[in-house]
Amino acid sequence: MSFVEYKTEGHVGIITMSREKALNAINDQVLDDLEAVLDGVDLENIRALIITGAGKKAFVAGADIASMADMPSEDGVKFGRKGNELFLKIERFPIPIVAAVNGFALGGGCELALACDIRIASDNAMFALPETGLGIIPSFGGTQRLPRLINVGIAKEMLYTGRRVMADEALKFGIVNAVYTQDELMDKAMELANRIASKAPIGVRAAKAAVNGGLQVSIDEGIEIELENSAKGFGSQDQRNAMHAFVEKRKPDPFINK
Ligand code: DAK
């Protein structure tokens, strides 16, 4: 049995963290299952992914505290390394990933959402990094990604105090792009993913690579990264198709990712 479900609708892949009894908490098997799903995504056809949590209560309530409680330190290191490699894979995944945060996004769950490109939330969503209260720190990238995303002072307050941030505050702080009712969330996530999927995949993938690459370096290096990625679109069939359609005042033919 897998703790991570995957289905597709058109050009969109939907990943559901499915360990509902433990509020979708992440243990070693969840990491393996999520990695297997990502490795199986058909990048020829799929243009955007959504990650959400099973049930009405949680996106992911964190790393599995029960399995970590008496974990020998070498296992802790292995678990940490595996988690971090996977979250980097999510961040660097060639196509955009939207986190549809449908409830608790705590600890490792908050970090999973932070590794995604875009976050939207339901009105019952809650974000927090409670690790200092457990005698550790967020170690799936939370100390690095949160302060890169939002105001550093707010990020530090969340990190030092474990402050729980509800959906409306998460919107105000810039953690999420939008908040919807629970019933609306998945439709809105699909709408967003489909809007991404309607654009030329070469362009979208190059934009993701340019933004992510540029965020880590100086503006001069960032401009170089942008130019390298810009070259991927020029000369492609999708670019010719779209630009000729504009000039000829017609709609472009469907994009073919070539
Ligand atoms: N781990 C394991 N089980 C969890 C869980 C978690 N994080 N969160 C919830 N559950 C389980 C509960 O134990 C309970 O199981 P049963 O008792 O039914 O068997 C079930 O889910 C339902 O939870 P509750 O009964 O507690 O439900 P409530 O509505 O009353 O409360 C809650 C919901 C989310 C407020 C509460 O469950 C809670 O506080 N959960 C823990 C949240 C949390 O502290 N999360 C952060 C975990 S620490 C590392 C890398 C990363 C990390 C650590 C190290 N290295 C690189 C080494 C990451 C750390 C974390 O994420």
C-alpha cells in the first residue's frame, strides 16, 4: 500500500499525501512513496502538479514524531538526508508544483509546502514550524526557504516561537497566494494548474529554472541564468507557432512541448 496517491487530469498531475490516520505525517515510507510518484511523472504530457493532503483536516501534520522519538542518530541522519534530497527534487522539479494546503501544514508539512512553487490554501489551513518546541529545528529546508519567501522577522518569529499562522495571516504574510473555502480549494488548484498548463511548456519550465537559479546568486549571474533559459524557447516549434499566430492575428495551435 502506498501512502501517496497519484492521478492525472489532462496535462495536470495530482499527488495526494494519503496517510490520513496520522494526519498524513511523513515517515520513511512516505518519503519513498512520494519519490516513486515523482519519478513516474510523465514529463512529456504533464505540465503542472498539485500536491494536497487526504481528508479534510491536514495537508501534512509534520514529520512522524512517533517514528523519530527514539530514532538512532544515524537513522535520523539518513531520514534527514533522504527528506532533503526529495524536497530539493520538488523545488527543482522541471514543471511547476502547486501546494493545495487543505489543513494543518506543520513542521515537515509546512516545509513540503515551502518547497513547492506556489501555495494556495483552504480557510482552515494552519502553517507552523513547531520544531523548537520538540528540541530540534526544521531540517527539511524550513530555516532556509521561509526567510527567502517572506519577511525575515516574521519567519524568525515563526521559527523561534512555533507561532501558528492561520490561512488569512498566511495570505497577509505572503506564504500563500490565495485562500478559498475547503470545498473550492481543489477546483481552484486545478484552475491554476490548468492556466499554467495552457502556456508553452518550454516557456514555463525555463521560467521556473530561471527564477530558482537566479534566487541563489548575484543579479549579474542571475541575468546570465535568465539568458541561458531564454535560449531554450527561441527556435522551438511552440515559440514559432505562438509568434506567427500573433502576427497573423489568430490563435496559436495547441502547444506541443517541442
Ligand atoms: N507525527 C505522527 N503522528 C501524528 C502527527 C505527527 N507529526 N501529527 C498527528 N499525528 C497523529 C496523532 O498522533 C493521532 O494519532 P492517533 O492517536 O489517532 O493514533 C492522529 O494523527 C490524529 O491527531 P490528533 O488526535 O492529535 O488530532 P488533533 O486534531 O487533536 O490535533 C494536531 C491535530 C495537528 C494539532 C496534532 O496532531 C499535533 O500537534 N500534531 C503534531 C504537529 C507537529 O508538531 N508537527 C511537527 C512535527 S516535527 C529532520 C527533518 C525534518 C524534521 C525533523 C528532523 N532531520 C533532517 C533530522 C521535521 C520535524 C517535524 O515535522
